[in-house]
Amino acid sequence: MGNVVKNLAVLGSTGSIGRQTLEIVRAFPQRFHIVGLAAARNLDLLAEQVREFQPEFIYCQNREALSRRNIGGKFLPLEEMAGHPDIDTVVVAVSGTAGLAPTVAAVKSGKRVALANKESLVVAGEIITREAAQNKARILPVDSEPSAIWQCLEGETQKPARLILTASGGPFRHLSAAQLERVTAKQALKHPSWRMGPKVTIDSATLMNKGLEIIEAHWLFEMPFENITVLVHPQSIIHSMVEFEDGSVKAQLGYPDMRLPVQYALTYPERLPNPKLPRLDWDSLSNLSFEPPDLTRFPCLKLATEAGRWGGTYPAVLCAVDEVAVELFLAGRISFTGITRLVEQALAQHQAVAQPSLEEITAATDWAREKVRQLSAGDRPC
Amino acid sequence: MGNVVKNLAVLGSTGSIGRQTLEIVRAFPQRFHIVGLAAARNLDLLAEQVREFQPEFIYCQNREALSRRNIGGKFLPLEEMAGHPDIDTVVVAVSGTAGLAPTVAAVKSGKRVALANKESLVVAGEIITREAAQNKARILPVDSEPSAIWQCLEGETQKPARLILTASGGPFRHLSAAQLERVTAKQALKHPSWRMGPKVTIDSATLMNKGLEIIEAHWLFEMPFENITVLVHPQSIIHSMVEFEDGSVKAQLGYPDMRLPVQYALTYPERLPNPKLPRLDWDSLSNLSFEPPDLTRFPCLKLATEAGRWGGTYPAVLCAVDEVAVELFLAGRISFTGITRLVEQALAQHQAVAQPSLEEITAATDWAREKVRQLSAGDRPC
């Protein structure tokens, strides 16, 4: 195990998780070889990364712009890269529902899939977990909460009784419903404990992020929704917990720093010392606090759980509406609470398909995007 | 694995851990068969237990009194019982240094040893771990802190970077040095979070218990003393933690209830649902707090760590002096802080033997017992 070099494709290499993935690769040059890098739009940063890591394959949404720059590497479509035989580990750090296609391609090709993109499991958990099992792909969660659960489950021989996902509660934990109506994008982008990309930061403020994690955990750990609990823990030190049949609880702790779950997914089953990862300093950690989430002020958590339980194309609609609604909020076109209202309305109007194919999932997300644009015409920012 | 019946000897069956062990056995009658029961003095309770569990073998310190009662079962000396071929799992719940001989007998016979007696590892850790390795015995810790560490290490492929033992801080956490001089045995026996036997309750008040656990953890997990940290955590919910090479920390949590670590050691690697074991209720757990231990007011922690580092017969002297000093304190013959003074003085006067044999360890404990009686003649209770 020790010195086998892992051949990586990093999909979404210029985003927050992508850049942190490359930080880990940089820390262990003898362990990883970057075979593919894929970015959506940030060509400048992609060019820099290509210079540094010299990948064989590259991808960017705008192929023409890419060829004009002539930054090196052979262009490969995203899904082809995710399934390429020269690659054994695919880091899916693409943001949002765009992560679905490459995740499916990677599991179908039996890769180790370091999955930072929760949306793909949310919208197509059944397909992805089935394909992973059939093709002996292994899904290694990169997000801090499922990584915590995964670490707590290692070595246990039985299914756990309950998963406890912790949530920071976001920047608006103490605001009233009336105050929530008036918060701005700038306020929402200031997360109290985590430094993340804009989409997930807004999702943390609405608690939709935790809702998506409930559905993700349901698929990753084959856990019924009634056995997944959310606990608000503002310090974000305990990243999640697992309760076992005998009542024993295990928790994984660390500072809020995505590099740790990224590194764990990449080096698993080994753990490597990395001086750049911070160690918990118990002299400065005098208190960890906990409170139940308030589903009245933060109804996204409830909406997501319901969409997850209903199944079919409901989670796809949840994801797609949220994605567009967050964009609208960031653009100042709808209010903060408008995000939730749009999700609720779209779910109510959706005619779901049970056990959908990928095509039916795509159709549902297309429907949802269109629907949210119609609905949002009536919403007003403050 | 599932339905193999384990054949148990419970040594110290009438003490706190012994009784809780029998509670677990009672909850899973199809999993355990009690082959041997051994008590020190409590013949009434032993008789009751023999009636209920019908063991083949029994032991009691006063063999004559035992034969007069004629409670059934065949008398076997403690060490013979610990090594008997009809027994596969030996629960060593004997209190204090009296646990040494049966623990050694059990590991020499290659048993699964559910070890609640920390003193045996403290005084003879090198011998016991060596004999366990040579005879393929497995030591399964029963105390809550090492059980927590064991649970956190399950499935990990590498040695951890650091063990973090939590301590409640005892009933006198907030008292000044002057106030500590005057505390009574009655006050010291009121532990804020754990219900335990008198010896370990007093050791918790002086923090000697945590000191002994440091030495125990050193041997159980082959961890250098400099990588074992103590953290005061008054709620006693996190039972201990492990920090790994990558900085990730895992913790095991539960209410302060010894039945959980007892059950885990007995059912390992399975976890069985037991409705009598309490589940953490996060609605009522709003805060977990932490602080560094105060080595000035509670010097036992430092004394124990030093004795552990020095090795040889020092830990045996530490244990034996503490055992006698706690008895003297409970009898009102010395003050609370007198316990620490006696330990310190005896350690200072001890001529240690390096890599001692069991005989040399016994000689050192005999010397220590005599020494503490001489020294205590000068101490006065308040």
C-alpha cells in the first residue's frame, strides 16, 4: 500500500476544494501524480496549475478559449477524463449538479471517487451507489461531515444505529424570521467557521447544505432518514458523530479545515503527518456547545429531508431550484428567505418520477430551473 | 462469531465492576456462561450470585468461612481459576494490586482478559504485555477511558500520534490548596459524575486515578508518556480521545456508566443493543467543557507520570503507597493531602530495581506498605 503512486484527475481544480486538493498533492509529491485537471471557467488559474503539475489531460468548459491559450495537455471531455484508464482516483470537486455526469462516469469505470460534490449523490444516489457496487468503484467522501462519519465507522463490524450530523448553524443562527428577510448576500457569505465557495456558504446559511448532507449520508451509509439527526454545534469542531447499537457514540474532531477530509480521502487507509494541517489546541478550546436546529426559521432542513424521503425526482428538483435560487440571491434578485420559498413552491408543483433514469433526472432539473425562473419573477429583494 | 457462548470467570464478582459485569451477562444469557465467580469477602452476595449463575468454580479469600456456608461450586484458588481450561474469558475486576497475580495467570494461559484492574498493568505492564504477546492472550480494557481509546483505534492501520485521557476533575476541582487540606472522606466519596467503588473514587479526587490510567495507557497502547495528555472534562461525556498523524481526532462519548465499556469488552467485536444502557440525549447536553489539569493542587498526576517514566519498581511503590494511604484516609487517620505527601515521600526514598521480576515487584510493594505505615505515623488528620 505504502508507496503506490495514485494517479489523480481533479475535476473542478480551480474551485475551493480543487485548490485544497492540489495543496495536499503538493505536500506529498511522491504519493500522487496529477494525470488530469478540469476547470469550469478560471483559465488563468488552470494555466498556472497545468504549468506546475504537467497533467496529460485538461478540460475547460470553453474549449475554444482553451485552445487559444495553448497551455499544454490534451483536451478531454469531463466524462471521458473521469473514466480514463490512466486514472485511478477521481476527485469530483465540481460544484452543484454539474458534478453528476463525471461522478457517474467515474463509478461506472470502477474508480476510487473522492467525492466532494454532494449534489450528485443527492439527485442520483440510487444510480450512483448501484453503479459503484456493480463496478467495484469506491466512493470516498471528501466533505467534512461524511468524512467524520466514515472515520468513525472504520473498523466497526455492524451498521450503526444513528448518524448525527453537526451543523455550525450558519451566520444567522440568532436572527429572527423578520431579520432573516432582510439579510444581504454579503452578510450571508461571511461564514462563522468555514471558508468555502459561495454556493455552499449560502447553503450553510439557509441550512440547505445540511439538508443535502442528510440525503448524501442516507446514500453513502445506507441509513434510513429517521436515523439521521442534525445537531447545531456552532464551534464546528466535532464534524459529525455516529451512535452504535450499544449506545456508544464516536465523534471525529478537528478545526474547520477542508484539507483534512481531502487528505484522508486521498491517503486512505493511511494517515500521513502533514505539518500544514492544524492540530487541535485544547488549551484554547474550553467549550463545545450544542442545540437542536430551529426548523421554523430554517425550513430548508425539513424540505430537504422530505424531498429525500419522497425520493424519485424530488431531490433533483430540490437541488436544481436551490442552485438557481442561490444564484438569484447572490445577484440581488431575490431575498434570503426567497430561496426557501422557491424550493417549497417548486417541490409542491413537481410531478415526480419514481426510480428515475439519469435522463429523467436531467429532465426534472431542467423543469426545476425553468420553474424557479417563472416563480422568482414574483419575488422581490429587500 | 455471532452465537459462540463465552465461558467467563468473573474475579471480583461482588465489587462494583463485578456486579455490573453480571448485569450484562444477565442481559445476554445466550451469549455468556459463568464458569467461575471469585469474591474477596462479601460471602452473602457471592452466595446469591452462585445461586443465580450456578458456576462450576468459586473462590473467596476465607476458604473456611466459604466451606461452612456450603453455597455450591468447587473451590479454586484465584490464579488457578484465571488459568483454567474451561474458561476462555477472564474478567479481572479485583480491586488494587491484588489483581496482579490473577491477571498474570490469565495472560499466561492465553485468555481473553477483560481487564478492569488497572493496578496490574501499572505495576507489571512490561511483564503482562510480554506474556500476553507470547501466549496470544488478548487484553480487553474495561475501564471507560482505555475502552474509549480502544474504540477510537479500531480499524486504524497506524499508531496514533497522541492519546488524550479525559478526567472529570473530581469533586474538589474548585477547592484551594488550603481547602483541600480539610476535606473529609465523606466529601471525597461523593464523585460528581461516576458511581464507583471507594478506592477509585478517592483516587479520582486526588487525580491519582488519572495518573494510573496514564501508565495503563502507556502499556495498553504502547504509547510514550510524552504523547499522553490529560484534559479535565467535568461532564464526563467524552471518555477519551485519540489524535492521529494527520491531526484528525476521534472521541468516544456516552454517559458515565461502566456497563458500556464492560459490555463492549465482553461482546467485542460485536456491539449488542441493550435497552438498559442509556443513549445520549442531545436535547439535554448543551455544553461540554474542557480545561487543563492543575498539577499544583493535584500533584498525584505528576507523581504518577514520573513514576511511569522512571519505570522499574517505582510504579509498584506508587500503587502500593496509594492503596494504603487511601485506606488510612478513609479510616480518618490521615488528611486528604496526606495521601499525596506519603506517595511523594515513599517514591523519594525508594531504591528501585530496573526491569523487575514479579518477585521483585512484590518485594517493592511490601517495602512500600511498610514504609507508608512508618511515614504516616507522623501525619495527622484534621
